[in-house]
Amino acid sequence: MPINAGYEYENAEKEYLEAKTIPEKLKCLQNMLSVAPSHKGAEKLRNDIKQRISKYKKLLEREKKLSKKGGGGLSIKKEGAARIVLIGTTNSGKSTLLSKITNAKPLIADYEFTTKTPEIGTLDYKGVTIQVIEIPAITKNYLEKEKGPAYMSIIRDSDLIIIVYREKEEIKLIKKELRDAAIPFKGITLNSNEESLKEKIWKKLKLIYVYTKTPGKEKDFPPIAMKKGSDVKELARNVHKDFIKKFDYARTWGKGAKFDGQRVGLTHILKEKDIVELHLK
């Protein structure tokens, strides 16, 4: 960044780095261009922004064309508490991993490009279901492939990306392809021989699970998945849309309670494994 770029440009650049979708990236880049210095020393900066704008416009147009064609039947409905994608180069161990952590039975073989279409499985974590999708092997210039933009769209729409690799050089290639698709990588890189993945996934998703309870009965199962920092109000809304209007008080057991059966209100913050008994008016 050239000297004297100004705080407006710095703020615009920060928003660009935090943007997740292509339209958001484009909007931020156009804003960066409008507030970037116009003196001769900033020509390189402005040209770089213009090139990125051009690249993202082409990428957006490509995705729109694919969408009009029906996306090749690649629309996958989100299910469960979160969506995770497994990505990697050919024979990186994605299919083996998918079969280990979910109920899916993908084709596993030694030859290249075994996975032809996305494979879907369900991961069970303490009763919470999480959707896991294995994406066909990532290759160089992935966006130029026939279904590359559609696969990248699925990756972009996920809550967590897991890069499965054998050699560390594979990670560089995959991260570059993600950057070219305007997808920020905030996930897990996993060697195909590692274990204890379920715990890593859960921690990275930044979710908690809590149990509801009916007065006089044991806790209900399965538990309910919620974002860390969620309160009783979020839980009540999750259980039923009318529960907040009818809410009187709640009793809680667990780490989030000062004592068993503590009486709390809607703003009470919940902790993982808490048991909550909702009382309505």
C-alpha cells in the first residue's frame, strides 16, 4: 500500500478481506478504487484493484451462466447444524475420511479422480447432525473446469472447509484455487492419517450443544446445536417461534448455572451440555 493511502482506504481494504461472497468482494473492491489515492505513485495499486475487479466480474458471470443451465444438478440442500466440505487433490484421502466420520460409503480406489460428483454424508456428534460433503479433486485452474464454479459455490456456502492432504505442497495449490474463487480459508488442514477429527471439527465450528427438558422428566435427546454465546432466548426461539411470547422463566443445570435448577431469564448465557427447562405462562 502506498504512503498516505488514508484511513478510508484502509477501512475499505479491511471490509474486502472480510467479505465472503463474490458480489461482496466486488462491491468492496469498487469502494477501494473510489477512495484509493489518485497520484502517480498509486498507479500500481489502482491497476491491481482494477484487475481484481475484472477477474471477479468474469467469475460472477461464469457462475450466473452455470446457474441458468441448472448448475449441472449440483444444488445441495443444507441439512443439520452445519455444512462441512472435504477438499483435496486426487487420492488425498478425502473418501477414506468421509467414510470414517460419516455414514457415507463413497467409492475408494487407488486410481486418480475416483470421486466424480460430490459425495454427501452425515456426521453424528453427541447426537448433533452435521452435513459433510466431499468435493471432487481440486486441480490447477479449477474455475476453468466445466463444473469448477459450481463446486466452488458449494465450498463457499459451507460453514467449515477441511483440506485433506498427503504432501504439504498440495495445500498451497488448493489455497491458491480458493483465493482465485474469492473464498477465504478459515478451516482445518488435515493429513489423511490423522485421527480425532470429530473433536477438531466441533471446536472449529464454534458451536455448543444443549439439552431441553420437560418438568418432571429426564433431558430430551437429541440435543440442540447453537452458536457459542447463545442465550435462553435463542434456545426458546429454536424450540418454537411462539415460546418467546409465552416465556415465563427457565431452570438450568450444568456449567452455565450457578447451582442446579437455577431460575433464569431470556438473557442467560448457555454453556455446552447445559440442560434447560422452559416454563411458559
